[in-house]
Amino acid sequence: MRNKPDPCDPSPCGPGARCSVTGSGNAICRCEPGLIPKPDTITGCGPECVRDPDCQRGFICQTGKCVEKPDPCDPSPCGPGAECSVTSSGNAICRCQAGLIPTLIPSRAANQNVSLTRIAREATSAKTRSV
């Protein structure tokens, strides 16, 4: 009686895939935990992503997996008197509320922190009248 050859020796599987024998004696390749077929298990398995562009729009790559991109405005990076909104590229942008203008705080100017100052409409109109 002749022994049937091992279908997993040599392994038909690509890198990151393990070979096992089915009940009917055929080889089957399965990706190792955390990996996905690239594009199939014979070619090999790898992480879902390596960089953000590997993921669909609205997702980023974290430790080899595409995860939903967090809301850049939660929590808000904006200071008091500013409202956060998301740009078309997915970044946060802070805009002053109506009647406020951005001004640098001198002691923190190196950090680019911004303070908001209420526009002194009376002072502006008084200067215009005295000219």
C-alpha cells in the first residue's frame, strides 16, 4: 500500500498563509490571523493596509487595518469663540464666531495659540467720525 503524498509538502500557499489538508485530502490555504488574501492565499496574505491611501475614503490605516477616520472636531481643537468644521480633505478648521477676530496671545505666540477679541465697533466708528 502506497502512502498518499502530502499536498502541503511543498506548500502551495503564499507568504502569510498556512496550508492544511482537508478531509478529502486536498490542500487548503488560509491566511494567518490578522492577514487577508492579497489577492488570494496562493499568492499570499498580508495586512489590509500599510498606508492611509490603501483604505477607502473616510478610513485610515491603523496597525494594518482600515478603521473609520475619527472626527477631527471631536473633541474640538478650537479655542473659545471659534467653531470647528471639517474641510473637504477631512481636516479640522477653526473659524471665528461672528463679531470676533483672531489675535495672537503674546506670551504664547511661539506656540501659535490664538485668542479671540471682540471687535470694538464703537471704537471703530468713533475713529471714522473724528477723521
